[in-house]
Amino acid sequence: MKTKLDNIELEVSKKLFGKTTKIKFNGKTISVRNQTISKTINILKSNYELIKAHYISNLSKSQIPEIDNAELNTLCVNILFFYIDQYSRWKEQYKKSNYEITFYEKDFDHPTTHDIIIFFMQEKHPENWESISAKYIKMERNIFNEYWINRQAYFNK
């Protein structure tokens, strides 16, 4: 079954004879266990709207004159895709914890979320990815530059 998150199309399907729902986007596939297709689509939509609203707020506060909605939507789905995959793995691994497949506010400040944004912007805007990334992450440019130096050091251990 195909579903849309704004202009982005995802394919959601149930594995034959299984409890696994598969989600396909942009050549990647993730699996969510013990969820119906309908529930999975609701999870995707509610988490996507939460993520998108957060970044629209960040960008509005940083006074970006024009937001590229298609780009924003794709970035939000990339973030969503990563976390849905992580949450579903944790839910399976820690069955007794009742781990929910819900995007948490604290995840906006997680380094992995920042990395997804930065790598996406490096690809889309090679000339000014630093300033755009800083606005999405809601950091002053000089703080972002320090942050990025530290992240590079982390990657190059």
C-alpha cells in the first residue's frame, strides 16, 4: 500500500505469513514488527508531522525568507526513517520495557539527528551547507562550527 507524507511517497506492506510490516523509501527498507499496516501508517504520519512542525518552527525563528518545502519534507522523512528503524529495533530487543515507536523531543538534539541534517545539506547545498544546517539545528554559526569540528574528531577517532 502506498501512502504519502506531503509530496513523499512511501510503500508500506505486510510480509506474507509474518508479523513484520515493511516500509520502503528512497531505495531503503525498514521493518516494524507487530504493527498492522494501518497502525504503521498512523505512526509514520504522526511522527512526520511532529518532526516537520519542529523544523518549520526552527526555520521561522531563524528568519529564513523561503523554505523549500520539498527539501524540508525529504529531510523530515530521512530523520523519521532512521528513528522508526531504531525505535522498532529497540521495541523488539527490549520487549519488557513497552518501548513506543514515537519520536521524542530529546531526539531533536541527538548528534545522529544533527548528522542526518548536516549530511543531507552537504549533498543538497555544497556551497552553504554550514549556515543552512546551523539554522535547522538552531545553533549560532560559531557554535555550529565548533560542534562540527568536534563531530569530525569523533568520526575520525
